Amino acid sequence: MKEDEKQLPSEVSENWFERIFGPLVEAIPNLPLKRTRQAFDRLCAGGFDNLYARIDRNTKSVETEAAARSLLVNELAQVAALKNAGDHDIVDRARIAWLPERIRKQENREAIFYVTIDELKENKKSEFQEEVRSDEEIDEDWLNHFSDYADKASSERMRDLWGRVLAGEIRRPGAFSLRTLGFMSEIDMETAKIFESISEYVINNDFIPAIKMFESGERFLNLVAASDAGLISSRGVSHTMEPKKEEVLFMQVGSYGFNVIFSANCKKVIGIYKLTRVGVEVLRFLRNQPDPAIGKQIANELFGSEQAVSQIVFGQIKRDAKGAPDRLEPYEILLQR
């Protein structure tokens, strides 16, 4: 945080956090408390004071709302004198407009933080969560950008989206790049729905296989739209697999996965639509419910005709304590030779 972006006095911030969120965070196991407090201080407790500090970058002692209001009035008065000396009411009009706008932004920020706490309460381990040192902080530049986007999140959908993003960043600093924040601030509902629909076909959180179902029709058009939006790369990339005899190849499709067992050495090359970095990061907070039929279809189309394949086992992924895939349960044998 920049030197002139001061927050509320620490004792005020501490009491505020404990009074509002204390009972909630106490019930969250393994909560990265330091990063949660850091996000709260920047997003909620620092909201007013950061605004005041921006009024005059040369002022180093903006610490109270009264001082900030006085500074704001002085600045507006100077503008009025320069722009329209005859309209003295401009200062009053600006002052009247300022407070409701500031309150609206503060409401947006706090609503997002409530969503964040709810997300952290779920405490679900996934492939996107990695063990991170509890003392590692969220990048302040990242929080600056996030706070600016949070100011404008007046719809329930956008508050929910930003709340999930902040929870992900608290769990794992660096999970979302600044480019992804910018993308999400501009994404429209149609693009979000398109990417959510094709995300069910993503393998290993990395690529979509260029199989027959994507050669034409609505799915093909959705791929084109996702590519135009910068979520996936255009076709032309290939993925090579060279499994050995008796090797087990694991592939993940959403919360499902399949094991492919080989009876001989094999080389398999498939065309893919690779997710961009933004696409991978956006995938992290989608909440679509995967259809197991899609995973089975992908497994059969990719490996069902391969003579070197002796067995394909499909099932729901069960994870260990660290979020890594542990087993398929329940499972179904799709192919047995």
C-alpha cells in the first residue's frame, strides 16, 4: 500500500472486524487469518480513507473522516473558483452527491466480503488449492485493482463473482492475475454462459479435445466465441501421449475422471483447444454441475477404438486432505478387453 493511502486506526479496524466477522471466522477451520484480515483492512476498513487520500497525493496526514471532508470541500472550492466563479452552489451539490456515492461503494465492498467469508466457510479442497504458507500476504497492487473493481459491483451476480475471486486469492495468493481481473470486470452474461457450457469438456483443467462433437453446430460456435473472448486458443495445437504397457493414464473432466490402462506401448496424438491463462483462472470459480455422460463420451471417443487400451474406468473423483485426486468412487468400467 502506498504511504499516503492510510486506513482506519488499527484498533478501530480490529474492533470492526471482530464485531462483524469474528463469530464467522472462528467457525472456519484452517482459515488463512492473516490474509483474511489483510483483505478486510484493504477492502472494508480502508475504503473511505483510501478515497480521501487520493484527493491530494501530497497530503500525508489524512486520517479522519472529518479531515477528509474538509480537504474535499477545499478542493472542490478551488475547482469552483477556477471553473465557474459565479456558481458557488457547485460545492454544495458536489458534497451532496459525494456521500451517497461513497456509501454505495462501501456497501458493494462489504457485500463482497460477506460472500468471501461464505466461500471460505465451505473450505472445499480442490485441484486449484495448493498449500501456501500462512504468513504469505496478498500482493498490495492486486488488492488495489481488486478494490477498484469491487466499488462498481452493485449487482448480486458481480458481487458473488468478486467474492469467489477474493476467497480464491486468500486461499492461494497469485491464483488470479491482474489480466484476469480486468477480463472479469468486462465479461458479459452471454460470454460467461458460453464458457460455462464448454467448460464441462475441459480435460485436466488445461484443454478441450478437438473431437467430433466440436466440429460443427452450437458447440463449434461456442468454441469460436470463447476463442474470440480470449479464453481458449484457436485450434492447431496438438497433445501427444506416449503411455507404456500396463501404464495407467488418468484424465480429469470436471469433478469426474477416468483411468485408461494400456496392454501395449502406444502413441496417441489429439488436436486440442488449449485454455489461455485467463481461461484457466476463470475456470477456477465456475459453479456448473458436471454431467458424467459428457466425461464418458469423451473417454470413449478418445480411447474406445485404441487397440492398445485394455480397460477404461470412469468415476467421480475423491480427493485426499491436500486436494489431490485419490481414487474414483463410485466407478464404472466403460471398456474391458
